[in-house]
Amino acid sequence: MKRQITACVLAAAAMLAGGAGRADAPAGIFKIVKGGVSVQRNGASVPATVGMPVFQSDRIVTGADGSAGITFEDNALLSLGPSSALSLDRFAFNSTTHEGAFETTLSSGKLAVVSGKIAHHEQDAMKVRTPSTILGVRGTKFLVEAGGT
């Protein structure tokens, strides 16, 4: 019985190490940071830098002079314009099957997106919320603008 439990624990650890479903795995990485860009994470705000990882639950905020480009693990590309606020609500990606979920909320500003493998794999697996709408995405390029705070 003890060996079965140990085997189950090891199998679960191996699955998590593969990247599928790991809550602590980076969802993406900053490729471009210009002007004022910060990441709000775990109650703290830190300046964004090129090469810095982005995690599920991060909130990215650009100043009036700021912009950022982020490449995600599924090869999605997101570009934030000045005076923008984007929350990464959910990111899960299985690099083998391309299954996953990618959900963001754009509270204000502009967001340009080239969707990645998640959106190409399953309809509505990628969603962008704004104060007035929810977009379900499947394999496309798009621009979203949201007013607000």
C-alpha cells in the first residue's frame, strides 16, 4: 500500500514537472518594456524588465509613456499600449496537447493580440474581458480598447 501511494505521488509530481497545470510556472516573459511598466504581484508592485517572467494572477500596468510586449508559453503575443491595465486571470497550457485556458481582463487602455496555440486548439479557450464585454477568441489577431480606471 505504501509503495502504491509513493508511486502515485511520484507520478503526480512528474506530471506537474512537465508544465501542465503548474501554478508556479511562468505563463510568459516580457520581451519589450518601454517607459513606465509595472507588475503587481502578491500585493507588491515592481518595475517590469525585459526577460522578467509573467505569472497567472499578475496585473500589468503601463504608465502614460509605457508599453510592453509579452510572449506567452503557447506563443501568444500580447502588446499593451500606454495607460493600460491588464490582469492575467488564468493561464494553463499543456505543451504536448496544446490544451489550456487563457483568460485576461483589460480594465483600461489598448491591447493588441496575436493568439497562440491555446486559441487555435479550442474555441473560446482564450478570453479577454473588458468593463463592457467578453471576447471569446479562436486563432486570430485583434485589438481591444477599454476605457475606465
